Amino acid sequence: MSSRNPDSSVRSYGVERRDFLRYVSMVSAIPFLPDYASGQVASNPKFESNPFALGVASGDPEPDGVVIWTRIAPNPLKSGGGMDRALVPVRWEVAEDESFSKPVRSGEAIAGPQLGYSVHVEVEGLKPYRWYFYRFHCGGETSPTGRTRTAPAHDAMPEMSRFAFTSCQHFETGYFNGYPHMQQEDLDLVVHLGDYIYEYAGKDGKARKHIGGEVESLDDYRIRYAQYRLDKDLQETHRLFPWLVTWDDHEFDNNYANLVSEEDGVSPEKFLARRANAYQTYYEFMPLRRRSFPRGPDMTLYRQCRYGRLANFEMLDTRQYRTDQPNGDHQKPMEGKVFDPKTTMLGRKQENWLMGNLIGSTAVWNVLAQQVMMAPLDRGKDGEKRYSMDQWPGYEFSRRRLLNFFHERSIPNPVVLTGDIHLNWVNDLRLDFEDPKSPLVGTEFVGTSMTSAGNGGNIIPEYERARDQNDFVKFYNSNRGYVTCEMTPEKWTTYLRTTPFVDKPGAPIETKATFVVEAGRPGAQQV
């Protein structure tokens, strides 16, 4: 948690506006489109071990294409991934069948040191809502075969679509026991809501141990991501499904807000240099399109994925553009700066973009995939109300403005997907949370963590109390796991999947609860 002083001379933007450009110019930036033509390409590279040790992935599906990803790294946990400085050619191919007897697209990409030998291919010319297979070749070696699926045509109405979402996969606190069960599900898509890695230094006595200290340099971040991606359960889930991803805070620095570090005394130069390293590495390891390419310490991650007329996924970024947590962070009463109209969770540009998408939406379900709880969960006791200043209630002006927008513009079926808190919650989103008769304007499903906070299933008095004293809460659970969602034109069904332990591999799976939202009727009903 942060120890920020709310009265500090550091503004809500972290640095004085007039200094921002000067600071940006002092940190390293990466080129938008590297000029590979100026480098020497190794025509027939040789590797001492498998260059595809980190597997393959796909993501950001569209009706006519998808991003396919790999990284050339024969020694992923070594600085530079075991590569020298030469550029290497990587051939790729996409087919309708796993044996590649029906090829549909192929080409060549160049992998270079600027982006850690990662490869992002935006495949085009595919058919809507179809499964495809893909693979890469480099230096006589062939990658595992990946499986991916395009999105439905924009005017199509699928009878049903299924996806799973998860977040918060701290490597040290456990094994990713939910992923093997996720792999057995009939999913079109996986959505990850952040905390894909944790930046903390390795500690003894944990289920597993991070390599090295707290990550700051580009090499640090690359090795940390490689350690996570070497987990076979995580890697296999990337191989089997296309992913939509967004970050939270631990991909960079716990509880950061825009240009403000969690820790006092961090210089803007150091903060922005580290953020540039974190953002670049996130791009390198995720199946993202060029539209998300980082520019130094900035990276446009918010984007839309249209799933025919069945659903629109609005992938949001609640970290990069927010103002500093009000009132010094932690659990506080809802007062003072919480109601300042200048505070923002999304930033003006992203918020306007989101509202424009929602106004123009013709989808049955409008899905906001984001990080922190939107419902105003009172965690206080003895009649003293307290709320997390890091979540939407700490930005109450922004929260109310968005919910009012849902109501006034009659946005059809808003469903908010949330991570971050390491617990399952099912919340009705009420226009006025202090009025039990206030209209319901949406539904929030909060996914528990994949591993973070350990085995789970324990009684947490603070949250037991919060469940009982917030009447919009429909469900609460402290187990680890993930969430499966099934969408049809008539209803949305959510299955809360949980595992009894993560401190060792091989946990079974249980459906802890099932909820249904009927189209045109906000609010979740347990079945």
C-alpha cells in the first residue's frame, strides 16, 4: 500500500506539467517502427537449445484476423535471452487444420534485439469466427502449434460465446492450478485483467521463488516475464486460446497512479525510466497489435474488441491516466478529494473514447474489462464507513459520472469485469448506492486471483463484514481460481470456478456459484 502524503508538493500528475516533457526526454524511448533494413540478418541462425522455449500466443482477434506471437529465446532466463545482436528471420504460417495441409496465410518476420526478439504478426485475410492453427520456424527449429479463433463478423449474432477471465497470478504464492481446468473448457477467448507478473524481489519460504531482486531494468523485466511464461500451464493456455489482455499495477509498480510512485522520494526521471522498461516488456510478451506499441513511458492499451452484435469488449486502463489516490490511499471515509471533479480514474481522453463506444454500440452485452472494484464497498466497522481509495470509490466523481451515463443514455446491458482484489464478488451496480430503491444500471463480476494471497478459502473478517453490510453484494468468496462467462442474446451466465489450494500443483476444480443476468434486466440472480 502507498504511504503518499496527500498534501505533498507533488501534484496529482506526479510532476509539474511544465517539467513533464523535460523528464520524458531524459528517459530512453524505443522506435515506433524499427528500421530492420539497416541491420544484418543472420540467414541461417544456429541455436544451442530450443529457441521457442517460451511458446506461442495469439490475441486481439478481429473478424478477418488475429495477432500471433512468439519470442526467440534459447536461454530465456539469461540476459538477452541467449541471443547475440544479429537480426533473425522468423517464418510463420497459418492453416485451417492442425496438420497444416490447408494453409491460408504465411510470411516472414524479422526478430531483433530492440524488442527482445519478440515477434508480433497481425494476420489478415481470415474468415470470421473460425478456428485456425499457426506456427513459427527459425534456424531449422519449429515452434509448438498454436490454436486461435477470429471474432464474429460485426453484423453477426452468434448463438452463444464463452470466455474465461482471471488476474493476479503471483508466481511465488502458488501454482497456476486454474489454467489446466480452463484448458478443458470450450472457450472462444481468455481475458486477463492484470497483475500478470509481480515486480517484487524473490523471497525464501514461498511456494516458488522469483529470480533476482525487485525488477527495474529492461533485462530485469524480461527475465521476470520469461520466468512466468516458462510455467507450462500458463504457456499452454496461451497456446490454446486467443487472449485479450490489460494490465494493473504489478506489471510495473504496486499501486502507482499515472506518474506517481507508491514510494515517496522516487525521482520523476527514475520513475519514468522504469515505467518505459515495464511498458516495453509488457508489449514484448503480449499478443498485442501495433496500435499498442509503446512510446517511451507511454503506451495506449485501451481498445475495443467487437464480438459481432453479441458483445463489445472495452479493454480499459485504470492505471496510466488516473490522478493520485485521494486522501493518502488506504481505507478512508468517502470525503474531500474523493468528490473533486478534477480527479479521474480513466483520464478524459479514455473516458470520452469509452462513452463514444457505448453510445454507438449495437451489441447486446457491453463489457467493461478493467482492474479495480467499481461498486462502493464499505469496509468500515462500528458505523464508520471506509472505502478503498485505490478503487473506483476513491474516484467517486468519476464513478458516479459513468453510472449516470449508463442510466441517462440507456446503455444496453453493461457488465463490468474486475480483478485486483484476490476475491470473488458479485455486485449490483446501483445509480445511488445509498438508496436501496435506486435503479440498477449494471452488474459487476469480480474475479478472484489465480494464485495471489495463497490458498484462500479462509475467513477474512473485514470482507465478511463488508459482504453483510453492503446490500448490493450478491456473493463473496475467498478461494483462488477464475471465472467462466457464457453469453447468448437472451442471457449472461457466470460460473465462479475455484481451486482448493495453490501451494502445490494438481488442484481439482469446483464451481462455487453460478449467476445469471437476463438481457434488459440489470442485476445478477444466483441459480
